[in-house]
Amino acid sequence: MSTFSIAVHGGAGTILRDQMTPEREQAHRRSLGAALDAGFEVLQQGGSAVNAAKASVICLENDPLFNAGRGSVFTNKGEHEMDAAIMDGKTQKAGAVAAVRNVRNPIELAWKVMESSEHVFLSGEGASEFAKLQDVPFEPDDYFFSQFRYDQWKAISHSGDYALDHSAPGGAGGDAATGDRKFGTVGAVACDSHGNLAAATSTGGMTNKLYGRIGDTPLIGCGTYAKNDTCAISCTGHGELFIRAVAAYDVSCLMEYRGCSLDEAMSIVVNKKLVALGGEGGMIGVDAAGHVAMQFNSQGMYRGSRSNHGSAIIDIYR
Ligand code: ASP
């Protein structure tokens, strides 16, 4: 039987066991498990890698624990601007949106851009208008509000700094005293029973980012990439450095031009090239044999995978 598999992430960063309560850890594990199940079910029913990756990401966008959709961080204007992208490795069609506001599921909108427009990438107001035409659901500002994210923003809003929401304990990354830390951009990669690959990534970006700032997530080849001949990749981390490294596409190039395995290629990009630039974070990937790989150069990464040959594996720490 051919292998089909799905992997998800919920962000990478300073995620330490001794700063996590058992309840919080369980909540993250439950959410990652539910996202894996949603994607796996699509694959089990013979669905496409694109639909599986989208289903997993929607699950994580709806969960306020993660920095995407409902749980998105605040910009320097005290608003939420979300980025997302999806790519089909079979056709190499892609859809992306940047700086969208009040859209319930930005990954759904990215998918609509891929499926129902002639374009690859829409941003801001034009993306919102397109969303309305496509009947994509919107939510009021309160839906995206959480006291935790607000406090995270307030802690650095006067500094002019911006931060990964999963770094800087006690500051933008969380409260060191209570260990109350909520992390991460979300993403999924999938290989379906026909050997087709897909990647999907969604984020609220970085806390106190300048409004209008766009990270690596929606940039095809930087935070998200899929090509059946090589791999599907979804990244998380300090977006500016992932953009400069063209991180996701570099993994694919190392496989295509240098004959690296998925694991080797990801390790070169995450542990050498990104480290050399000072780019904290990680990525998940899958190849056309359904083999999943996960690499990060930070303390931890919320992550999980499941294939038709085994049960779900969920991990957080190094
Ligand atoms: N990569 C995302 C960005 O820079 C942030 C993250 O992964 O948490 O927008």
C-alpha cells in the first residue's frame, strides 16, 4: 500500500519543559492531535494533499492557542494582520494572502486565490474585497481578541521592537512568572495516496510588527513551498531571515540539484544556513515517498505527524 502522511506545526521558539504546566502541554498536544486527525481523515478518504493540509491548518487557525487566525498577535497599531499561503506540489499552483484583517480562515482565502483567481498573491484591501466576493467568512475584532496577546503586545508596544511570539520569556513571548506562553504560526504538509504533495502555512506574524509588514509565511519559496519531484515544506520562525534565506525553496533545490535526502536538505538549511544568518525557527517537510522530516534550531517546536503506517506522533521539545 502506498504511504500517505500528514505533518503539522504550531510554531518554533523558546519552548522549555520547565516553563510548561502539564495542563498547557496537554492543551497543545490535544490541538495538534485534532489538526492531524482532520488532515489524516481527508487522506484516508482518498482526498488530495491540498485538502488535507488545508483541513489541518483550518483546525489550528480556529484554536486561540496558536498565532494564526483567531489567536493572531497584535501589530504596532493594535490590530491583527494575517498572512497565509498554500501550494499544490502536483500542479505547482499556489495561492497566498498578506495583511488581511477579520478573515476567519486566511488559509481558506489563500486557497480561493489559488483556485478561483488568475493570481497567486493578494494583499490588504484587495484581498478583503476578493474574500467578500468569494463568500469567505469574516469575524468582528472581538473574535481575534485575547487578553494574553494584548498583554504581550502592550509589553513591547512602546519599544519599537517586534518579536516572535514564542521567544523572549517574560516579554513578548510570554510571562516567565506564570509560564503562560502561547506560541506560533501554524502549518501543515501532506503526501496523499497518489504521491501528490502540498504545503499550507498561516500566521498572525510577529508581535508589534509594523502594520503592513509581511513575513515569510505567504511568500512562495520562503515560508511555504511544494513540488512533487522534491518536497513540501512549511516554515516557522523569524520571517525576515527565512525570506533572505529563501528557506523552503532552498530545501527543494538541495534535493533537486545536489541529490540530498529531505532530512539532509532540511538540516543544511535549518542548522547551517539559517543559523549563519541568525534565523531562529524550524520547518516541517514531506517527500513523495510520504517520508516526514522536522527540523528546528530553536529550543522547541510544536509538531506532529501521522501516516497510514503508524499512529500519531506529537512532540514539543528538543
Ligand atoms: N514566520 C512568521 C513570521 O515571520 C512568524 C512565526 O513563525 O511565528 O511572520
